[in-house]
Amino acid sequence: MNSVIIDTNGFLRLLLNDIPSQADQVEEYIKKAKKEHIKIIVPVIILFEISFVLSKYYNIEKKEIIEKLKSLISTPYFLIESKAIFSKALTIYESANIDLVDSFLLSKVEIEKAEIFTFDKKLKKS
């Protein structure tokens, strides 16, 4: 079975449907993944970039970004890198006044029972 990594722009077209012809092309890959003809691998960096672009370039609210990211990571035929850590990070991000990267770090620290070293006062408080 072939593996495919859809880049950030592909997921943005899908989530925003701002260029329908491109969103349709992404949908074709998703249909193939549903039928188990391909595997769609989603590196965690793609999820971070989606969050960044939606926030900075499209001015989408944090709550809506979280909903969109949750919909992606809950899709059973996407192989999400660090899925458990990212899922927990979204929960932290939703309730804390820290960014998604710091939320991911806190999630990773907790899941891996590690310590964090930081000069970031906001992160230390969390």
C-alpha cells in the first residue's frame, strides 16, 4: 500500500474549501484512504503549520482552529504522528493561556513523565 503525505496547503484547501478544485483533489486522496488503497500520513509539523496559517493569515479564532484540528486527528484513516500527545495538547491549548507549541511540550512532558527546562515564565506556571 502506498503512503501519501498531504502538505499543509492541501489540508487548508480541504478545511477552508477556498479553492474548490484543489479541495476536490484532496478529497480524492481521502476517498482512497477510506477504501484502504493508500495510507495518509500526517506529520505533527503539518498540524502546527495549519494552526499557524489559520490564525495568522486567515484570522480564524482559536476555538474554530481547535475544532478543525480535532476533526483531522479524529479521522480514523489518517495516521497522525504523535497523535496521543497532540490530542492532549489540544485539550491543554483549549483551556490554558499558552500557545499550541507550549501545550504540546506540556503534553509530552506529562505523557513521557519527563521534566521541562525553560526560561518561559508562562510555561513554568502551567
